[in-house]
Amino acid sequence: MTGLRLGPLLRYVDGESAGTATIWVETDRPCTAEVRCEGGAYGSSRTFLIAGHHYALIPVTGLTPGTTVSYEVLLDEVRVWPPEDSPFPPSVIRTPAPAGPGAPDGPDTPGAPDLHVSFGSCRWASAPVGEPDPVGPDALHTLAATLTADPGAVRPDVLLLLGDQVYADETSKTTRRWLAERRDLAVPPGAEVADYEEYTHLYDESWSDPQVRWLLSTVPSCMIFDDHDVIDDWNTSASWVAEMRTEPWWRERILSGLMSYWVYQHLGNLSPAELASDKLYAAVRAEQDGTDRLREFAAEADADPACVRWSYRRDFGRTRLLMVDSRAARVLEEGHREMLDEEEARWVRHQALTDPGDRDHLLIGTSLPWLLPPLVHDAESWNAALARGERGKRWARFGEALRRAADLEHWAAFPTSFDKLARLIAEVGSGPDAPATVCVLSGDVHHAYVAEPAWRTGQPTSRVVQLTCSPVHNSIPLSIRLGFRFGWSRVGRRLGRAFARHGRVAAPSVTWGRTGGPWFGNQLMTLSLRGRTARLSLAQAQAVGGEQNGGTRLVTVDERELAP
């Protein structure tokens, strides 16, 4: 009998017409995968083969707007989900109600907000059952436990995972033992993953935890990579790329990283219509074994990042999400560094400005924060100036070494791109058709905070906020806690300006201040949006009574109105 190896993951749910969804599965052999929903909605797809693994992304049609329906997964007509002895509530697909008079976004409708968007980044897999968790409770695991214990609790309408869904360069003890059975860990890349098969193990480890597996089966998710999905400091600089390409193990690592990201994360970000027009998806499914075709694509994407777009757009009624690739789309030539290549930047601008007046909220997802603690921002801008030769060759060598050692490669390290994003946000947020809020959603920096910018000329009418939330489940060293607290301080701000003066760095086009945080812990932020109102909450996973993979709860540590 065909088995369900991983999944199901509820990925896409149509946020406007609400008639379609997609569900991702990995099976242990080729088969026809079906989704059968209460009420008659249905979908089926034949699996495709990549590197000995079988996958399907099942488009579900016939869903009714404003309903919640349970579903089952069948492989070759045999039910495999939910398991017979499942302790969890049924997995469901919840579709939004249509907009219009008297609909939930109307002024005459009291009660719960229309849309709950939860987000975070940086997640190590949960500790094995029965083992203490060295970094504390997993926020995703705890969210799942909360929803399981209280089916009436408010659940996210969508979960945004903003990078580092897996850690290819920081593997667990369990994974290291498994790797040691495959190959000699004394040979590079050592205890890091080396190939596609090892990437599949990372995803198994991350998504097979029973609580997290159920959560991802019933809450739609949007994902984007960050560096650890491939390697720490991925695409930091042109010299970094050149150096990595001399490593004999690197080509297999980068190709496997891009291939596995396409299969496990990227495909589910796309709508059924986008999938239907995707030539690579069609080609992979048409082959008896799609491995070579996908590998060719990954090689092309590595050699010429501009030939592929990982960024995407999702609309949830009158809320637009732009998920922006701030890793693979970079231009790294010194003197011309950009976070986004020309075509990518043009696409982001077009999507942000399309349909003026039809959006109450614009969400810009980028794994890396746009607004950092001022000291960190100025240090990165200073470092970028040194590395491009502003103070001479000796300082340039120092700047490159420091950039790699201190991870100085956020938006601030691409000053032109930083200011372009500021101008775009100001343009979107100005005028009579401006959305109520423009929220930049980020992770990466292992703490959470709220920052608000002020433009030196012409403040937008929209409320603009940087909302940063990480980690979901990871370590938070004391150095990070102390360093970021100092980075937000007045003394830190003055020190940052001294760095900027030394690098002859012009002041950025906006100033900003922290209006919430910093908060440290395994955590998730949630935006609750109703019409043009917006409310933000931050919840941390905390142990209750000597937690040992259980006994945890989500504790709200901050709530605030963004658009009353």
C-alpha cells in the first residue's frame, strides 16, 4: 500500500473568489493523490519524481466561499489522512467570505477581524519526543497544541514563514548521527547537508513532528528562503560567491538547496492558475523522472539569478502580500550592489502600485529587516562603503572580512536599495488611495521589535511599520540580547553615526525609532486586519510546570493598535 511520507501541507487558499486551494504531499511510491472534502470539493494529481522521491501538489476546486470543510487525503483510493488513531481535530480548509455589503469587511459587521496573519522565521526542528529542548518551546508546536486543546481559539488564516525553515549548515544531533552513517563527516561539508537526499531528511525532521504536521495541514502557509536554507551568509558578496565556487562540495549543495526549495516550499506559494502556466512545473510532471530537468533549472538559477523569480504576490481580499526574495535576486558587483536586480525591483514596484484604492493594507514580506537598530544599520552602511573602496584598498579588505564575520548584509548593506524601498513605500502610502497600513514583515535577527520611520520630506498618509519577529524556535545567545539592546540605545545611535562619517556615508532618506521591544524568545507575531483597522499581537512560547516537550503555552506579551 502506498504510504504518506510527509504532509499534507495546506499551502494556497484563494483569498478572493475562494473557490480553490492546493495541498502538498510526499508519498513513498508513485500514485494518484486525491483530496476529498466534506461537501463535495475535490482534487487529484499524479505524483512526479525527483531524486527518488515522489510528490504531488493537488489543486482542490469546488470550495464554497465562507465555509470550513474537513478533508481527507487518499493515495490510489486508499485513505491515508487523517490517520485512524489521530488525536487531532480534523484537518480543514477554511475559505474567506466574499466581500460586499454586509460581508465581514463591511462597517456594519461587528466581531472578529477578517484576516489573521501570523508570521515569524528561524526555526530549528522540535526536539525528539522525550528529550529536553535546549532552546525552549517551539512556537509552532505550541500554537498547534493551543489550537488542538481549544478548537474555538482564534487561528491564523495564513502563516508566513519568513526564512530559515531548515538549517542546512546547523544540523541537529539526530541528523548528524544519520549523516555519519552515510558518509565521512571529516570530509567537507562535514556535518552540514551535502545533497538532495540530505535536504529531504531536513524537511522530514522539521515537518514530521505530529503537532506541526497537523498545524501545517490545516493552516495555509506562505514561505520564502533566507540564508540558512542554503548556507549562512548566502550571497553576501561577489567575492564570497567566487570563493564558495572553488569549494568542491559547493555545486552539489547549491543545486540541491535550490531544487529542494522549489519542491518543498516554492511550488506551494503559487496559485493553481500560476501552476497551470508554469513551464518548469509542466516539464517536470511530464517526465518519468524530473530530476535532470529540475537540476538544469537550478544550475541556470545559480549562474544567472535574474532568470528566475522567487518573489510572489498573494491577495487576501483587500490585503495584499508581496513576498520579496532578498537572497537570490541580489546584484553583488561592488559599486553597483543592489538587494534586487533591475527586473525584480521593477516587478515589486509594479505589484505594490497596481490596483490603487483596492487595498486596505500592504504587507511586504522580506526575510531581512528593512529597518534595523540604528547602530547596526550605520555599521552595515559603513562596512559597505569600506568594501567598495571608499577608504582605500586596505580598508576594503578589512570591510570584506568584517562583512562575512559579522553578517553585515541586510538592506542597510545595500544603501541604494534601502532608499529605493523607502521611496516606493512613500509613494504607495501617499494620496487619497493609500492603504491604511504598509507593514514590512521580517525575521532573521533573533528578536522581535516594532520600528516606525519618518521621512525627511513628505510623510506618507499610511501608517508604516517595520514588524520583525524571530526566532520561531532557535537559540538566542546573550551576545545577541546585549548587542541589539545597545544597538537601539542613544549611545549606540551616536556610535553608528561616527561609523557613517568615517565611511563618508550619506544619511538615509528616512529616520526611525523603535516603538516596541526588543522582545527575546521563541515567538510569533499576528496581524489582525478588519477593513482598514489593524491590530498587532506578539505571543511567546513558554514552558508551564517543567516543560518536556509538552506543558507549553502561548503567552501574549504585547498588543497594540496599528490602525484604529
